[in-house]
Amino acid sequence: MTGVISGGGQWAFVAAAYGLTVVLTGIVLWTSWRAMTKAEKRSDALRRDRK
């Protein structure tokens, strides 16, 4: 059948797909964490300015 990954190639594809998923998930988590810490700093600064 054409277009079907067979043999050891399929496991390389699966490993690459999982690896890509882990890397991209890490990037999203890191970016979200950085945005959250920046927002917290801005919020703290606004609170300090109010007092």
C-alpha cells in the first residue's frame, strides 16, 4: 500500500511526533508563565501606586 509508513520508519515517526509535541507544549507553557509573571508585576506596581 502506498502512503503507509511501515517497519522501523513508523516508530521513528511516532517518536518524532511525540518529541515535537513535548517541545511545543513546553514552549507554550514557558510563554504563558512569562506572560503571567509580567502581568503580576504590573498588577503589583498598580497596587503600590494606589497606596
